[in-house]
Amino acid sequence: METLERSSKVHDEARQGETFAPFKNDSNQFKKKFLIESYGCAMNFADSEIVASILNSEGFGATRNVEEADLILLNTCSIREKAEQTIRKRLTEFRKLKTARPGILVGVLGCMAERLKSNLLEEEKLVDMVVGPDAYRTLPDLIEEAGTGQKAVNVLLSRDETYADISPIRLNSNGITAFVSIMRGCNNMCSFCVVPFTRGRERSRDAQSIIAECKDLFDKGFKEVTLLGQNVDSYYIAASAQPAGEFKGSKASDADAITFAKLLEMVALISPELRVRFSTSHPKDITDDVLYVMARYENICKYIHLPVQSGSSRILQLMNRTYTREWYMAKVNRIREIMPDCGITSDIISGFCTETEEDHLETLDMMAYSRYDMSYMYFYSERPGTLAARRYQDDVPLAIKKRRLDEIVKLQNRLSQQSYKADVGKTYKVLIEGNSKRSEEAWSGKTSHSKVLVFAKQGFDFKKGDYAMVKVTSTTGGTLIGEIAGS
């Protein structure tokens, strides 16, 4: 899995520990209320919207006020030790609350569930229920069981669960952008990553349900969808798995299979007014077909998150990334050849097992070569149960990991500054997502390349959800500043 909880970053797309606001339905109509906090990747945030839908159907309304919650859920990330420490601290705070209000139920969802179920339930007694990412349909029964004083657990992984028939409730939504999960699990066995063990094997959601969800979002006024998966490029629905009658009497063949490139095009064709993004790509799987579809459709954002993890072929082999330094560089070249203006971002690990100074320098060189707009950067944190934990010694001293990470962050800051300064004087189509965080007199939105662009309202008749042509006039850190083109 590539979309990680990061320790150092230029900007953050998935807010950590976010408490979701009440959804559109008036929570006062519900006798019971739940609070859900999500940590980690965008997939967890999307899963929380599935959970909200299930709970809503059982008579629970959402709340942001912990004091009025009957049920508190933490949707957890297990990708780094820091994330687990943060969640444990939060659970300790909730344990104090349970002392004052014994009837409250506290549960852990997601990636920490399988790995730490015994610790959380029995040894530390921090929670009443533990629910894995494939077991959310059983939440009503587990809540009932936990309500009797029993410890409720379901961490079974599934080979076919995609929640395709559940309509997510858009928690804390701006009404403009939304996540749409297209697949679950991961078949890549990167040696540093725990996700294949916490989220199970890869399975793709049927295309028709994805298109129906995206159409419904657009009809409700949403203007951008992000297609989510641990590795979206490996999305695949065989012709034989598609609905009967799909081929109008002709025999299905491999050519009728739905690949990620075909799905991406199907979503783009819903409307030219619907922007399409996706996350995350594994370098080994993103194909020319995907790149050509991206180039063909203006409403598919010209932005690819392409995690490299390391610039050293030796380290990449130890990580089981299945590509070399030279292969990755060729992929970057191919992206820029087909889409010269495509934004590229990355994930980078400092101090993986046996990493030498030469390996580190190759990572810095890779960053400079790829000219990343932004990167998620962190030092290696050994996760129990991973291949790396079983095979290799975590032998790079913490001080060296931190020093190398600092060098990586400083280089990325320079690369980001160069990238943002290069946009000054250019005009971009911006989807307005709302007011600027600093002033209600300015709009904020994103370019196709996923850069935030802020511009003065200036009396122009725009509203949230509109597109505007904006000329970049300056940049501050990770934000572009502009003005309406022609003003």
C-alpha cells in the first residue's frame, strides 16, 4: 500500500485523527449517536463513510461531541509505530471517559484490528470491540454483543468483500470532492509494508457500481471524484465476471475485460464537468494505456502519485519493489513524454535495513531527477509481521535515519519551491472548493496538478463548485496565489 501515514511532509492530503462532522441527516432524529475518528490513508476515510452508512441504518446519528456519543470508533492506521502510539494515547483518553460514563462503547476499526486485538481487548482493556476492514457489515451484531459486556471481535479477512452495494454517507464533506473506493486489499508484498496482512488479498469492485456511485455524486453537485485503491492500476474485472447481457450476444473475450485504463475512461465520460483523480499507483503497474487515457481527457487530472521509496536498486530489491532505479527513471520519462505537464509526487523511506550513505545519495539523486512536486517522507519504522521484520535487521541507527530524512526533506522543499515558482505567470483551470482558510474574501481550489491555488473573489460571480481560469501571480510555500485571468 502506498498512501501512508507520513511523519514529514510538504503538505498533507489525508488529515490525521479527523473527527467526522454529522452527515446531512439531522442527528437529532436518532436516539443513539456515534463519533468516528480516522487515521492514516484516504482508504480509511472512505471506509469510515461505509461504516457511517451501516450505523445510520441501525439508528445511529453522527456527532462531533464526544460527550454525547454512545459509540466511539477509531478507524486506525498500522503503517508506522507513530500512528499506533497516537491511537493508543487517544484510547487511553476514552478509557477515562468510560469511567465517568460506563455505558459508552469504544471500538477499534481497520488496520490495527488484526495485529493488536488481544492487546487492546484483554491486556490493556482499552476497547470493547475490534473490527477488521472486511467485517464492517457485522458491526450491528458486534455492537449488540459488546453492549452485554462481552468483548466483540471480527477480524476475518475476505476474498470478495468490496462493499459495492453500500452507499457511503459523505461525512465532513465539502459537497464538491469525494472518495470512491474501486478495490480493496493488496497483492504486492513490499517487505516493509503490513497492509497485505491487515487488508487481505486484492479484489476489484464491479465497474457498474463504481460508475453508478460517481454518477450519483455528480447529480448531487459533486465536481471531483478520487478513485481509491491500495494499487489502482491493478484494477481488473474479467469479461466473465461482468453482468449477463453486457456483450449483446457476442462471446466475451479478454478484450472485453475492464482494466483501470478502461474504468478511468468510463468515469471521465460521465461528464466533462466531473474531474477525476486516482490514488495510488504502483510504478510497476501504471501502463501506457492509463497515461494515454489521462492525456486524452481534459477532466482527468494531470497528476500521478508514483512512490519510489528508495533511489537505490539494491535497497529496492530488499524492499521487494520489483523494479530497479533505471526502470523507475524510464517510467518517469514516459510520463513526461506523454504528458509533459503532469505533476508527479512520491513516497520516500529513509534508513531502510542495511542502507548505506551511497544508497542514500542515490535516493537524493532520484529525487532531483524526477523533480517531484511534493513527497511524503519518513524514516523506516519496522512493523511486526512484515517480511522485512522477519528477514532483515533494522540496523541503521535512529540518528542516521533522522539526519538522512532531514536531507531528503530539505531537498524536497527546494524541489517544491522550484516547481511552484515555475507556475508563476501561467493560467490554470481551478475547481473552487471553498473559501481560503485565511480569508473569506478569497477562494481556494486545486489545479489539475493537485496544487492549491488561492485567489481573491474580486466581486466576480463565482460560487463553490465552479471552475475558474486563474493566473498565478506568486507563491508562498505550498500554495499558489493568483487572480482571475483577464482581471
